[in-house]
Amino acid sequence: MLKGTLTSSSNLIILLLARTHAGYFRLSLSLGWQSLLWKILLHPSQSSTVTYHVPKLCYSTILTIIWAFSLFTLVVLSLLYALRCILRFKLVKAEFMHHVGVNYFFAPWISWMLILESAPFVTPKNEYFVVLWWLFVVPIVILDLKIYGQWFTKGKNFLTAVANPTSQLSVIGNMVGARAAAKMGWREVSTFMFSLGMVHYLVLFVTLYQRLSGGDRLPAMLRPVFFLYFAAPSVASLAWYSIAGRFDTPAKMLFFLSLFLFASLICRPALFKKAMRKFSIAWWAYSYPVTILALTSTRYEQEVKSGVSHALRLSLSILSVLVLFGLLIFTLINPKLLLPEDDPMLVDNLPTQQSQELN
């Protein structure tokens, strides 16, 4: 009996290492952004009408619980993926060669940056914050050099050949780093990262727009990542807000673009029909873009105090929480669907030519 239990556990570990790709960090992205949203909404020291004034003890307890759960999820995913890198490096290499999978290499570092920013006991001026910021932002810059470089220098990896909605994760990584740098008072560094992300976002957006959203390069199962279209300008709006110190015209322009893209997507439910037939980990791509948009609407309401801005922030915040809880419930009741065999980012499902290059 003991031998059977050990064999079963061993098979589970092998299965986890084989199928848990970087795309699973969608969970930590969703939880990290949700922690940041609640930190802003519940912060007792803010005098804005968008803040829910709660006792300090209650605020600390709620935020600590949300943040601790986010941290636990990220630690588990990070350890599991570290084992995959050590024991299944060939599969990690396959992800890096995949036109969708490579973009999720930004997700772990973005997640850790969000955990750092939403921590209830660390301020941007703290020396630990500075050290950890460097630890998390350096891999993002290295990935920038690799991915942005090959977009315009490497034949089969030209942007027009590999562009898809997940490519915007690189932009989000730069914007999150810029926002954190601005919080530390590093204006030059934050401007550098914002410029790097914004220029590539403009090129990427035009490329995807002309290629009908990269639909010819994106399997139906992964269509929830279309929500990244309004996530990228939303994060850019937040980053510019932190750099400028107020929600000025450029921040508003990016926010309005996000709202337009959000409305464009939710008015086309048929686009996601095939992806919604069966639960998959890709559904988590619905959560964090909505949370980012809710965060941006919160900053917008601080600048433009009106009934419309208040209703917008309230509705988006409620939608963000509902989507997150809905995904948590679906995940808990469908554990067997978390490691599907038909995941398009698995090495067995890669195009034949790409699979041969790994051998």
C-alpha cells in the first residue's frame, strides 16, 4: 500500500513538472493585482472618496490575508517551476521557443514585483524594497533585450511573424517596473522603463491591429488573453500617474483607450465561445486585466470626482472581485482540468518543425 502511494505521488510530480508551464503564473498575476487593488481601496491614510475607511486593525488583517494567500500561491508556483527548470530543462527551452510561451517568462517577475508593492509592511523607501526591485527588474530587462532584439534582427522571429496578444506581457513588465521605480523616487529610471515599454507597445499594437489580433497564430483555447489588449494601456496609465504625480491628460488618454478596448471585447462574446466550452487555466487571463482596469479607474476617480467616475470605479472593482472568486471556484471544482493534455503550450503540441529543433 505504501509502495502504491509513493508511486502515485511520484507520477503526480512527474505530471506537474511536465505540464506546469510559465502560463500558470496567470494565477499569481491575478492574485497580485487583486492584493494591490485592495491595498489602495482600504488604505486608511488616504483622504480620497474612493477609499473605504476602515479601522487600522481591520485593514491590516484583510490586506495581510489577501497578500499572504497571493504570496503562498506565487511561492508554490515558483518552486514548482524552478524544479521544472532543473529537471525538465528541455521543456523550458521549448516554451522559450514558443511564440506564446516565451511571453509568459515575464509573468513570474511581474508577480513578484506586485507582491513587493502590495506588501502591507514594506514601503518604497525601505532598503529591502530597493534590493528586491533590482532582483526582479533585471530579468525583465534581460528578457527585453532578448525578445525586442529578435523582433527586428532575427528572421523567423520578426515581430510580424510572432506577434500575438501575449506579446503585451513584455510591455506590462516594463510598466510595472517603471511604476515601482517612480514610487521610490527614481524618476530617470522610471522614465527609461516607461519609454522602453511605450515605444514597443505602439509598434506592437499597430502590428496586432493590422494582423486581426494575431488570431491566425493563437489557438482558440488561448483567446482569453485578448483581454491583455486593455491591460497594457491600463498599466501604462498607472505608470505615468506614478511618474507625473497626478492623473493628467496622458494618463487619461491611456485610460480611455483601455475602456474602449474593454468595451470592444465584451461586446463580442462569440470571440470567446470556443475557449469557454471547457474550463482551462487560460481562463485566468480574464481576471488580472479587469483588476488593472479597476485600479486605473480608482486613480481616475481621485482626479475626476463625479458620479460617473465613482460608478465606473465601483462597477469595475465589483466585476474584478466577482471574476476572481468565480475563477477560484471553477479551479477548485475542476482540479483534473488544470493539467490538460491538449494545452497548446505543451512541447507535445508544438509544430513539428519546432519540436525537431529541440532534439
